[in-house]
Amino acid sequence: MKLLSVNVGLPRDVISKGRLVTTGIFKEPVEGPVGLRALNLDGDRQADLKVHGGIHKAVYAYPAEHYEYWRRQLPGVDLPWGMFGENLTTEGLLENEVNIGDQFRIGSAELVASQPRLPCYKLAVKFGRDDIIKRFLESRRTGFYFAVHKEGEVRAGDSIELLSSDAHKITVAELTRLYLEGKNDVEALNRALQVDALPDSWKTYFEHQLEKLRGE
């Protein structure tokens, strides 16, 4: 497993459909060591902290393996590393293999997989097309967020080491499935609620789903 690119960017103002949008989704690869802090990478910021950033969304990773799929889906669209707003473009970490709560070492930093990425309208702003949000979710190629367990430095070319695997085995892909179409899967919902690394917002959502099922 390997870190192929580190991508950062500060919020910028862009015009989309005639209105001003401030977004931090525009990321560009950087060379050399980059400090990875509790809330973001050095040189990187999120624009809307109500829905982006925070300890559970400190770092967004996207598998490089998905880029070939998108090149087929979006012919003629330039897709450099960082195009999906990811901080870390990775190799060897896929949604159906990474569990929520798995802990990794990259460079001198340690990170914990916390949740899938559910795209907002700013992905459409980045691509200049409204259909990308639906296509992104339907593809299940969501990437995932990391919380920072230990601050450190990362750089392109670093190896990615699995330090520990969460015992409940709720993968990023399964969590996305539960959110989108698995609302009747009581066993998996209960298992997901046992994952310490899962943010409270997800747990609250799943608890509500179970309450609805009990009331039916």
C-alpha cells in the first residue's frame, strides 16, 4: 500500500450557475513532506466547517484505482490527482477492504478510517456538471475520511502500513450500503453501532433507522 500524492488547497471563490460559491475542493499535488495535523494538512483548509472538516473528516483519501473508471466514464475530462478533492491519493486501499476503525501509519502520522465520503453540491461545482453527484454515489467509489490518531508528516511515495483492524469488520463499502439501501439490515446496523471510530452523527442516523423498524 502506498501514498501516491498529497494534495492541498485553500478555499477559493468560484462562480457556479451565476452565484458565488466558496469551496476548498480544489486540491493540487505538493512535493516534499507535509505536516498532518489533528484537523487538516498544512496548506489545506475546508470552507464550510458545518459539513466539512472536524476531527472525523480531517483527511480525505481517494483510491488511485478509481481514476481509470472515471476516465472511461468521463472521456475527455482532465483527471489529475486531487480531482475529487482528496488530500491523499492512495494505492492499495479500497472501500470493500478498509474497515471503519482500521488504523494506519503513513509517514510518521497515524490515522483511523472514520467514514465514507457523501458528496455535496461542490463536487458538481468542481466538475461543472450536476450528474456527477448521483454517478459518484452509484459507483460506490466514495473514498473515505481519516481521523488523525497521531500527528506527523506525510509525503508522496510513503508506504501505508495497517497497524490494527477493527474487530467489527464494517467496511467503508458496507457503511455506504447501509446508508443508501440497507436500512432494513438490522444485524449490520447493530454491528455498525458498536464501532468506536464511527462518528456520532452516523450512529444517531442508524439508531433512528432501528427505532423506525421497531415501530413497524
